Amino acid sequence: MKKLSVSELKPGMRFTKPVYLDKENLFITSNTPITDSDLERLKRFGITEVLTHGDILIIDVPPEHLETQLEDFIISTIVDEDLLPLKGMYDNLNRIKVQFTNLYKNTFNLVQDVYRKAAEDKTFDFGPVREQGEALADFVRAHNNLSYLILGMNNPGYYLYNQITNSTLYALIIGKLLDFSRPKMVDLAISCLVADVGMTKVPATISEKSDQLTDEEYKSILKHTIIGYQILTQRIKVKNSLAVVALQHHERFDGKGYPQKLTGVAIEENARIYAIADNFSALITNRPHRQRVLPHEAIKSMISMDVGKFDLKIVRTFLNQVSLYPVGSCVELSDKRVGIVLAANSDKPLRPSIRIIKDEYGTFVRNLLLVDLVKENHLFIVKALDLIDATANH
């Protein structure tokens, strides 16, 4: 590693590789801008040099516009030996964060472009949809615990396009857990990306209405599945197997859905998967007509009140991965510390592994603190918290 003098560092600098305080302790991850608070932190601890394998990228960003990430607070990443697998998981998620963010935003932009063209009755090239589907499928197949990054995303922009992006990612996580082959994963991604294209034909005065819908307005919403299927099969000439999710994603396992009132496995598998992913993502996102619920409450709803809607076998598969306290969600422990769920323990869904972000006094921690609740059986989760509220004052 090469040494860099702290006096040479400026707000807005990024590096092509992570920067370390020493051979053990991470300072900032690759492609993360240095902020004023980072430099103050180095001065406070009397650090005059940092180490990196990377090169400096000068980014012309005013310091006041730089966001400080939770990871920017970490000055020590040393953990006990028995927690090294968890640290490896955390390090990998940190390493791929920039790549994930770019993938997310590219997906959002593609969905926006495709759906706007559909709204204007324009034909769109399906090639980019397939390419993005492949990129998403390959990324999900290569990495685990991606809910940690999905829940950490706060992408500005229209609700529907974020909803499609999130739902596609969650659907692919389920597909991976079901051991889908790469071709099946790619088809699932493509199907999900265009699943709600029929919503472009629902007037915004209805889809964005905050009051209760009238019967006529509700009927207009119900038509979006058939309209979406027709757009895909008739105008875009997509094969039926890729368009069927648009038609069936509001069918219910108990036969009370729409438009065909199909039951059980008569609903195509990809549509059953997307229904679960779409429902979870919708519940944890603010809508004009209702406030979001916490991820923990969304999971509870799906395995209790909404149990008739879904294929329970797939719901259980999803639950084993994201945990009853979903990976990426925020929780308070019995010792009053606050953390983010890093990984599920499938045998004990109430005892996931946690990355501590605040101590018992509400102060953001400076070290990487990891807790495996299976091993630390004197601790337990007291309640779920809102991640945005919990991290608002960092």
C-alpha cells in the first residue's frame, strides 16, 4: 500500500480502492467521497497518514453537498475471530455498494423510459429490458444479503419506478433461493421489470389519489393487468411467458384475486413470486393513500393477515432469507443499543445477526460492532425501528 499524507486530502476526493488508517482498519470504502467530518475525525485522533492501493479521483462536489454515510463513522474494523464470517459479509456489501447503486439507478432509468413510452403509446425496443434483466440476474446470483442494500437505498423519483426496481430485486432474491437457473432468473427479471406497465394507462388522478377510490376508479385500477398484458403481447410482441406476470401478479393463491380468479399453482410461478416481492416492497414504501409500515410489520402481515394471498411455500423461503426482522431493517436490542440487521439465521428468525450503529446512550459507534443473537443469547430484539429516523441525525 502507498502512504498518503492527511494534509493532501480534500473534501470531495474519492479513491479507486478502499483507504485504510493502518493495515487493519478501514477509513473509507472505494469511490466514497471524503467529507469535512472525515478530515476532522482524522485530526481528532491525531492521524497524519492513510494507506491505499488505489488512485485519487478528484470529484468537483461542494463539501456541503456531500452526504456522510454510516460507514464513514467507522475507524476500526477489528472484530473477534468468531465474528470474522459476519465481517466478511459486511465488507462484501460495503465493497459492492457503489456497483449496486449504479445498477439500481440504471434500472430505475430504464423502467422510467419504458413506462413513459408505453404511456404515450410509443413502441419501445425490448433489447435494453433484456440486457438490464441479465445484469440484475447476474448481480443477484453473485451476491447475498442484498436486502441490506435495498433497504438502505433512498432513490428520489416517482414511486412506481422505484417500486418496480425494488420488487424486481426481491423477486430475484426469491428466484435465487428457489435455485433458478440463469435463464430462469433472466426471464424472471424481465417479466418483473414490465409487470406494471399497464399502470401507465391509469390516470394519475386515480393512481395517486390519497382519498378512498370510488367504485369506478377502483375498476379502472383493476384493468391495468389486462392492459399491461395486451401492451406486451400485442404492441411489443413479447412472448407470453414473459408477459404473463403482468396479467397474473394480482391473482391470489386463494382465488380471490383478479382478473381471472385463478387459484394455487394455476397461477404461473413467476407471478406468484412477483406478487410476494411486490407486496413486501409496497408495504414498506410511502404511498399517497397510506404511510409505509416497518419491514418487520410487513413480514408479519404477509404471514398472518394476508396469508391467503400468497404461495406459503415461497413466503417461507423468502422469510428464511430476509428474516422476521428483515435484513437491512433497524432494530433496538434489550441493552438499548440500536443496529441494522446484517444477516438472517434461518433456524431462528427472531435472532438474526446485527451490525450495531448506536450505543446504549444513542451515540453513533466508531467501531464495527457485530452481534450474532444466536450466540449472544442474553440479548434479544425489543422492537423494530424506522431506519430513516434512527440514522437521521448522524
